[in-house]
Amino acid sequence: MPVSRDSYMAEKRKIVEDALERFLPGSEGRYSRLTEAMRYSVFSGGKRLRPILAIAAFEIVGERGDAVLAPACATELIHTYSLIHDDLPAMDDDELRRGRPTCHRKFDDALAILAGDALLTLAFEIVAGDTDLPPERVRMIVKELAGANGYDGMLGGQAADIAMEGELPDIGAIEYIHGHKTGAPLAAAVRVGAIAAGAKSIDLERLTAYGERIGLAFQIADDLLDETGSASEMGKAVGKDRDRGKMTYPAVVGAESAALRAQELADDAIQSLDAYGERASVLTGIARFIVNRRN
């Protein structure tokens, strides 16, 4: 019998929250202000989508247990670092994140930068120190996370996003930005779960196709929410992409075509998992959740 997506996500979210609590330093000691900023940002809410995807990929390959938790939590720490830096005045200059003051508003710009840096380095520390996985898989996971979030991944996409502000709409540019800024880290979350399970090449190929498609679908859905959502739903200001002349799917092809494209990508992602049958029910449900969410 297929597992309910919502119950699965709730169960795994609790597991991830508990693991993050173990991995993060406490808010005391000489550097307590830094660790307080780290914890403030990590525990500000969020769906924990990336670690849940890592766990689901780990399990669809046939593994169970806690061996995936370090790489899964690393994806969330890296994601949180990226949000802290994305919110800074030099980037998007956002005042709210998930309905609360952003890290630089709660603390200050310098501490926000340091908190983001600390979360990024902690992510690699907990993976490199993981003794539950064979060393070769640990090495592969470190490489995967670094590549997906580095100059040819998330950071490259972010740089292109900034550079293209105010430029004429260009579908090639938007696919590059979305594919690198959001698609690569989301696909990496799926891949590290599969790598942790020792996935065969065919499994990794299928899950990579799934991850790349939902990554792009996620960003298109995000663009649409910035156009059509409310600040109360999103927990942050909306309409800023349009105001800043950001290169987004709705700006290039219109909201209706963008929504259709997101649905097509979700369908393609689901199709890539056909070989798993009912075992893919959770990942199928997550693909639908990504394009139909309201925050």
C-alpha cells in the first residue's frame, strides 16, 4: 500500500529536526552570538524538503536507517546558509523570511554573513566526520554537494541572476539561472541520498532525472508565487522579482505558460521513476506538492 506523502513528510521532518538539533552547536559559550544566529536561521521553520528528498531517495534504493542523516542534514544547512546570504542587503535585501525577521535584521549584516559561512562549513564537517557510511561514499557526497552549490552550481546561478537583472527576457538565460541556482542543489539532495545507499548507476540516473526536473519545477513555482501569492502565505515580501526586473519564467513566457511548464516538469519527473512502481509514491507525491504548494 502506498505511503501517504503528508504523513511521510511529517514523520521524516521530525527525524530531521532531531538530527539537526544534535548536529548544531548550542547557544552558549564565548561565541554564543554566532551560534544563536545559526540556530535562529535553521530553526525558523521550513519544510525540510531537501533532507526529506535525500531520505526518500535513500529508501527507494532499498536502504533504511540513520546512515543518510548526516548528508541529508548537510543539504539543509547549505540551503539555510544560502537563504541567509540571499536575504542580505547586497543581494535581495529582504526583511522577512518565513514570517520572521531575516538573520541580518535580527542580528546584523556581519553576523549574518558569519552565520551563513558557519553553516556551510558545518555541513561539510558533519559529512566528512560521518562514520556510518563507507569512506568512498562520503567522498562522493562531499564532491556532489560542493559541485552543486559552487561556482558551476548554485553560486553560478546566483551570479547570473544578479547580472541579468533588468535585461530583456531570455528563455536560455532563465533556464541557466534556474537550473543552477535552484535545480542543481535540489537534484544534489536526491543524489546524495542515492549515493549514501550505494545506488547502482541506473538508479542514480533515474533519480538524477527526477531531481533535475523537480528542481526546475520548484523555481518556476516560486516565481509564480512571487507573482500571485500573498505576503502572509509566503512569510516574506512578494512582487520583488518583478520590481527588480528579475529574469523569471512568468516574465519570459507569462504566468499561464509558466504554470503549464511546471506541471510538465513534474510529470516528466514522475515518469522517470516508473520502474519503481508503488515504491515511488512518496517521491511522486513530493513532485506534485512542489508545483501545487502555496508557500
